[in-house]
Amino acid sequence: MATMKQQTAKLRYLRIAPRKTRSVADLIRGLRVDEAEAQLMVQRRRPAKALLKLLRSAVANAKNNKLNPDHLFVSEIRVDGGPMLKRYLPRARGSASPIQKKMSHISITLGVNENLKPIYRIVVPKKTKLPPDQGPHPAKKAPKPKQEPGNYEPKKQQNFFKRMFGRKAGMGNG
């Protein structure tokens, strides 16, 4: 029996309940890697982000082990329960109700199928540093010149509505 090339990656102690994680993991089981990645990118559920990161890690491991990422598919994905953090919530009449904060252990196995051909490729843009004048905080503007004493104009009424309709505006509290 010929052994099939595989690549495995594991994520342990994910602080999301296994039941919730399994429902997202079931979506990508058996899919090609590019399709699974696209499926996880459009999912809005919280486990999708962690599964996407794990899938990309498994693909990077496969590339490092000289496997062609175009021929990879998700052959197995398993979500097991991890340890539980047990907490208590105080209730009426001195009682307490238990809270179980569950964790997941996820293992993903990528298999190689030589018959697969790439349909499309998802390109993640690399982050680059912008020059300081184009960044999110452009260079500070020059300060305004102070007014000379001869050119004085009175300030307009600022915060008029705050003073008139504010919480502590002379309502006779007391």
C-alpha cells in the first residue's frame, strides 16, 4: 500500500467551545486549500479566523517540506475538547450556578492529490511601511500665529447648547 504524502498542523487551547468550532470546521472538510481559504475568509463566525490561520500555517509547513500547495486539500480536520475553566456565577439566596469556559484542540491534515489543478489563488498583500508624510498621521501643521492686540475679534458663542441644555444647567436641583 503506497503512503500518501500528508502535512499536519495543530492548534491547541483555543478559547472557543468545540461545538462552535466544529460547525465552522465542517465547512472546509474535503475542500481544496484555496477553496477552504476562500470559505473561511467570508465566514463571520469567530472560529473562522483561528481556522484560517491554522490552515495557512499547514500550507506553509507543506511548502517548507517541498509539497506543491496547488495539489493540497483538507483530508482531515478534527476538533476535540480541551480543558475547561470552571467558574461560578452568584445567584439568588446565596446559591451559585456553574460556568464552563470550554477550549478546543484542532488538528488539520492536508493531503496531496496530483489530479487537482489550481482554479484561483488568494493573494494576501504584504504590509509595507509608508513614508511619514503619507502615513495615518501626516506631519503636524504649523501652529496658528497669535493675534495682535489691535485685531481683536470677540469669540463666537461656543458650546451654547451644552450650557443651556446640559445636565447641570440651572434646573433648580436641590
